[in-house]
Amino acid sequence: MSLDVAPEAAPDMREYLMSRRPKPSAAGPAPKQVVMKEGTCGGSGSTEDDEEVDEGIAAEAACGACAEALGTSAVDPTDKLELEDQELEALRKRRIAQLRQEVELKAKGHGQLTEISEPEFLKEVTSSPHVLVHFYHREFEKCKVMDKHLRELAFSMMAVKFLKLDAEKARFFVGKLAIRTLPTVVFFRDGVAFGRVVGFEGLGSEDHGGEDFSPEALGTRIREGFSSSVPLE
């Protein structure tokens, strides 16, 4: 048995079928299409999002290549801060050690020109590894000039102990050390006399009319006397 569809009924059936199709939503963008590409590993595909990721990786790789070509590398800011902290800590420890040493030296009389008496002489010249003693006469003008410059240098040459002794009141040691001219500055290392500055000899006093000299010249003589291995400053 067969059904014959009347010709006039066909258009109504097509309209019915068309009305049953889902209509696209008016809200929201159309779904992203998947674009298949030939992959490098057996024909695997990728989406447009994958393309953006690949482009980001490629850009990062290019930046790394540029840095390598320029001989530079990316430094983690955290690592840099840690390095700076370590340097500051090392500097702080060195400064603390230096200050501690200065305190110990000042307790022994370093950093100033100290007057002593003859009974104190042996104790004082053996109390520190590096000591100098200015033998002076209180009425001699050149002794006053020497005093002035020694007082200035004592503060900056902390490693050397600066002393002064009235020659008139220390006749035993004046004779023992064969001191004939005043002022005379005698250098002692571990309690043993090994050098001296007699008067203004070698200090360039001729540039000052023979009555003065520069403290730098005296500082140089002291450094040379105790050798450059001694940290005088």
C-alpha cells in the first residue's frame, strides 16, 4: 500500500521542518572555531588559544637568546637583594671589629700625645708594639712646634702610641739613648729603640724658614720608620 502526498501539502511540511531547527542565540559571541593544523608530532591539532601560547613562548625564547648574545642574563631581584645584604653584613662586621680595636688602643693611651715621667718610661714603651717618645725641653720653641704636629698626628695614626718626656727630668734615659739635640723623637718597636728624628732634620723645614715643617712630612717619616706593614691609619 503506498501513500501519495498531494503536491500542495509539500510546502507545508518544509516550513514545519524549518521551524523545528534551533535558532542561534542573540546573546554572546559565536563559539570559537577549532582550526586544525598539522602538528609536528604525528599530525596533532591546535586551537587559536594554543597559537597565542606558542607565540608567548617564542617571544620569551627570543628575549633569552638576545640576552645570551649580549652576554647578560636575567638576575632574580631576590638574589640581588640577598647579595647586597651579605655585603652590608660583612661591612658591618669589619666596622665593628675596627671600632673594637680602636677602643682597646685608646684604653692603652693611643690616639693622643701623652706626657710621662721617667719612672713610667719603661712600662709605657713596652706596653704597645709601636711607640714613639718625644724628648723635649719646655722652653725650646722647636719642641713646641714638634709637640703641635705630634698631637695632630697621634689622632690619625692610631696604631702608634705617642708619648712625650721632659728631657731635664729624665737624665738617665737621655744619657742611655745618647740624645744630644732637642727635640728628638725616638721610635720603639716591642720596647727596643730602632730609629729617630733629630730636630727638624729631613722634614723640609727650610721651606718654612727653618722654624716649622708640614705635619705630612713628619707623618711620612713616622710611616717609613715603622715600615709600611704597620697599619698606621
